Amino acid sequence: MSADAPDLAPRPTPGFFARLNGVVLRAALPRFFAFARVVRPIWRAGDVYVATRSDDVRQILLEPHLFATPYRQNLDIVVGDEPFFLAIDDPLAHDAATGALRKAVRPGDVATRLAPAIERAAADAVTAGKGRIEVVDALARRPVFEVFTAYLGVGAPAAGDGDLSTSAGLLFEFQFADDGSPWLHAQARARAAAARPDPAGDRRAARRRGRP
């Protein structure tokens, strides 16, 4: 794996009206979808069709030959054009990719190893906070990453802006909540490139450590 992602300019602070719009939109979405389910369960927004009822969503997921994945464009940046199951439409290829993932994270380990370990790590974080804790990073993100990096054997995330959990969070935001921000796109490209395997760099590092 290559070096940490380079430090880039800090995230631009949204203006007052942008923050207000975000708050209003999040508050209005549940009522909007409740209304849409009754009045217009399937509706179109540009090139995107939105299904609001559970049965329609399930039917769409059962028709991969009719409904293509919307994730490919951003995923190609994240994974460097490598096939990944979220962007695979062919059912057989998709099943093969998810099967490979299950070899890395065994389904039985979720309930017996991962969930209990994350609960313990979160409880330790609450205890260490002594009555005050930052929820997103200290309570949710960092315990999860500490457990999963140990489980996968990739090393504990380092502190700072270049750590694994920060990079993964930004890549997740880029993939599933992309607002077209130039800052977010620059961060995603830099951090995705830094996270990809770098065999030549790994060989150089091994030689420096005295390994063949």
C-alpha cells in the first residue's frame, strides 16, 4: 500500500443558507416520502427514478437486467477501475465478488466476534469520555475501525487527518453523498490513490527492512 493521502486544503465551511437548507431538507424528507408513497409512489427527478414503497424497491433489486447500478462512476475512482460488487450488474459475477468478500469477513463472525468487540470498544470510549464524548468519531467511527483493522490485519488507524478512518469516511461520502464539491472530489481522488496496493513500493519498503 502506498503512503498516506497527501494533506489537502481543509473542507470549505458552508455558508449560513447552505447549512439552513441542509437542516430543512433533512427534517422534511421523512414527511415528503410519506406523502409520495400515497400520492406518487414512483417519481422521476431528471435521469433518476425514485421508488418510495418497499415492494417496489424489492422488485427493482430482483431485476438487475433492467435496473443498472448507479454507483459505477464514483466507484471506478475509489477502486481504480477494479470490479467491485456494488458496481457489478451481472448476477453471477456479483455473487462471485460477494463470495470473495465473505471469505475475508465471515458471516458467522459478525454476531460472535465483531459486534461484541465493537460494543466493548464503544463502552470503553464512553468510560474514557467521563461524561463527554464526540459521537461520530470517538463513539461510532473509531471503535469500528479499531476492531475491523485488527480483524483484517491491516494495522490500527493512525491519528490525524491522514488516518484510515478519516479517508474511509470521505470515500464513503464521495460514493453515497456526492454533492459535486470540487473539494470532496479532490480528496476522494487523492485518498483513493493512496490506499491502493503499490507492489513496487511494498518491495522497496521490504528491501529497506532487510527482507527479500
